[in-house]
Amino acid sequence: MTKLRVLSLSHYVNITELPNCLGNLIFLRYLDLSNTRIQRLPEVTCKLYNMQTLLLSNCWSLTELPEDIGNLVNLQHLDNSGTRLNKMPKQIATLQNLQTLSTFVISKPQDGLMVGELKNFPRLQGKLSILKLQNVVDPSEAFQANLKNREQIDELALEWDCGTTEDTQTERLVLEQLQPPANLKKLTIKCYGGTSFPNWLGDPAFDNMVHLRISGCDHCWSLPPLGRLVSLKELYISDMKLVKTVDTEFYGSTSPSFQPFPSLVILSFEGMLGWEEWNMIGGTVIEFPSLSDLSLKNCPKLKGTLPTNCPYPIDFELSGCPLLFPMKLEFLPHETLNNYTSLKELTIFNSCHSLTSFTLGCLPVLESLSISGCKNLKSISIAENSSPSLSLLQWLSIRSCPELDSFPAGGLLIPNLTTLAMSSCDKLNSLPVPINTLAPLQTLSIQNLPNLESFAQEGLPIRLRSFTVWSRGSFLTTTIGEWGLQKLTCLSSLRIGGDEILNAFMRMKMPLLPTSLVSLSICNSFGIKCLDGKWLQHLTSLEKLEIQCFRQLEFLPEEGLPSTLSVLTIWKCPSLEVSCSNGGKNWPKISHIPCIIINKEVII
């Protein structure tokens, strides 16, 4: 072992510390501790002089690096992203061979390394995140970092701690001096405290930039001219509470011959608490000619309409924007719907509180519809001559709409539906379509529909692959035998919840579950103390079993669990957790299972 050159302990979440004998591995060149829970590296780590690669990504408990890290003279790659480092040890500035330093944490003056120390790493490439920029009090320090000439850095994050701004002008000058190289591909700016952005942000010279994220810039009143970034494909803007209007400045020009955002595919706005108006250029200009994904979340003051002239089908997610489309009875009037011929996916989440009825069939190419948290939605209707458009619908999800009580008489004609999810609609007494008529259906989720009068009395679709059913009432238990579960040879994943339905399965004299099951999850029981294993023993393909949220469960089946199990997960089952620990009364029944996870901790 002392001649070991490569050691990976990645994703062993039980590891919280490393033994000092690690220092004996003097030939070690590659050490991967990513996604562990280590809190610190032992000082003996600095004796591993041959180390070239040290991976610490997503070690969320790690708060410091060894002071003598400068002894690792051959270190070339240090990935410390996703840690909680408070500062960088001063000796790290001597590691001039570093090619990867994913995160650089700036200290206060006289307390650690300043941003200007980045000049000591001339070979840096790939991704670099610079954190705690609020500690830069002299903009000339930022200039010394010389980011503009670091042409091998293609992904950069510039982050201040939120709520720490003391001098908006200083932060404006700091960001000005941190201009990235022109060939940068990805840029993140977080919690910047200036009132405006420097001129380089939006400069068309950044013609390689494909991804841009701006968030938490609370003091900025407007957005930079990002429409001039010709290669930009993904743009995420969030938590800029002072921005009230998005207008021509955002697009970059008012010239009729100018094409803004020529490559933008994904556009997301979130947490824009002061945003009121979104103005389009108008005329013949298509603001977003390549857009395919538009998301608006938590913009409570935003009014008006959206881009309507996108030439390609788009996915649209709407959440927490109650003033957008404040129509009296319908989500959009029919004359407006004609403009949305490219809308392919629509998600409405906790928005459109004036929406009382939704009309299916008006959006001609809609393939996916998800409605959640529309507290006043009462009915779903069908537009005239809607059969062609309904035949395109493949995904339908309706959740947490407490007033929804009806679908059209005769149901919905959705012949190609592959996914149907209905949950937490307290007044709903029938599903939108008889389940057995949905031949292509592959995923079905029915949860918390207390007034549902009937379900799958003619059987479930034969192609079903994933099925979730949870009930807090007893209506489903009388029809379980009619579902035809044992005939579903494609069903591989099943999730069952609620005391009544779980007891109904265990009471059945004949096994109801198909032998094709690979994953089974049972959950949400308040009274079951012991599992009967007779309904599980025939599952010869079962690999994963999850037991979640059983308040009183103590005993696993006396006959044991299926021998094919490779993973057993137990979560929020207080009595069972104790009895299934090593040495507990249930341990002999599960000790043969290769992987046991109790409350997200792997039991080895």
C-alpha cells in the first residue's frame, strides 16, 4: 500500500476525517476525496510531495486547507469547488505549477491572500471562481489579477457575499478591473453591489460566451446590453430587486437591421421582485430568434405579455407571477392564443390566481402541460375542433388545485398521452380520461384525491412502466384486485403510500405485484407496525426497496426480504432505524444486502 499512486474515496459520505497514516503514501499522485464529509485535511497530507492532483469538490464540511500546502511542489490540479473555505493558506501562492484552482477565496487585508495574488498562477486554465470579493478595498488589487490576459480560463465566477456592500462605487471599479479574457465561455456574477455594470459586460468582443448567470445584484437599476453577445445560448437573471423595466437597452440596439440574441436558446428570469414591464422592440424584429426555453419565476409585479414571434416551438415555465395575463375567466383569450403557435411546453406554478378555467386544444403544438397551485382553477374545458392539437399532448400534470372539480363530460381525447400525474385536488371526483383507454401511457401518478369515485376498474394500461398511488382514504382499496397489476409485464417502478392501501396489498391472498418490478417504494404510514412479506417474496427482479415515513413500523417480514435486493433505503422511520442498525433485532434480516442507506447515511 505504501507505493499506492492513485486513491479515490469519492462519495463515501461517512468519511469525516482521514487517518495520519495517509502521510505514509509518499508515492501518491492522485487523491480524490470529493463528495465526502471531511472537515479538514491532516497536516501529514503536506508530506505527499509527489501529489499532482487533489480533488475536494463538494466537501461541504471542509473549512480550511493545511497551512503547509506549499510543500506539495508538484501539485498541478486542485479542485476545491463546493467547499466552505474561509480563506486560502498563504503558502498556496508558491504553487506556480497549478493549472487547476477551481476556487480562490479572498481574505481581508492582512488576514490572508488578496485578489492580486492570482498573478502568481500564470498557468491557470479551465474554471475559476473568485469568492468574497467584498474584501477587495483597493480596485488596483483587482487589476493586478490580470484576468483579461488569462486566455486559458474559459469559465469564471465572480462572487460577493450577499448583503455586504458598503461602497457601491468601489465595487463598480473592482468589477471593471476584473474584466475576463475575451474568449471566455461561461460567466457568473453574484451579489455584485454596484449600481450599474461595467461596459465590458455585453461587449460583442466576447463572441465565445455561451452561458451567463447574473444573480443577487441588489443595487443595479438596469440590465446590461446582453443582446450583443452573438454566441450566448443560456441566460439566467435572478434576484435583481431594483430592476423595474426590461427594454431596448437589454437588447443592445434599436436599429432595425440589428439582430439581438441571435443564438439564445434558454432565457430565465427569477426573483425579480420589482420588475413591472417587459418591452419588446416591435416592428419586424424577432427579439429571440433561437429561443426554445423561457422561464419566469417569482416576478410578482410583472404585467403584460411575452415574446410572441419566436419561430420555433418553446417550453414555457411560469411560477409566482400572479399579474401576468390577468384575464377574467381564461388563461389567455383565443385571439391572443393565435400568437403562441410555437408553445410546446407550458408550466404554471403558483401563478395566475384569476384563472378559473383552462381551455385545452388552443395551443396547437402543445406537448406538455403542468398546472400546479392555481388555487381558483375550477374546470378544464376543450376548444372546438381541438382533436389534432390534443393528439400531440404527451404530458399532463395537475397538482394542488383545490377547487378543480370537473373535466368535460366524456373525458378528454388524449390518445398519445405517455405521462399523467394528478394530486392534491380535493374536490375532483373523476380523472380526465378512463385510464384503460390510454394505451401509450408509461408513467402514472395518482396521489391524495380523496373524492375520486372510481379508478382503473377496467384495468391499467399494459405498457405502464412507473406507477405511483397514494391515498389517505379507502376508496382505492376496494378496486385493487381489478387493476390487473400482475399483468403489467413492463412495470419496473412502483410507489405505494397510505395505511389503507398498504394494508389492502398485504391482505391479498394472491400476489398482486408483477415480477418485473425492479424498484419498490412504500411510504406514509401512521399505524403499520409490522410488514407482511408474503406479497413481496415472489418479486425475483426486485433490486431496490425504499421504506419512508413509517411512524410506528418496527418489524420487517419474518420470512425476510427478497434475496435479489441490492439497495435498501430507510428514511424517517424512527423505530425501524434503531432495529435495522448493526446489532439491532432486524439486522439479521438485512445484513446480506450490499447497500443499506438509513437517513441518507450508507451503512457499510
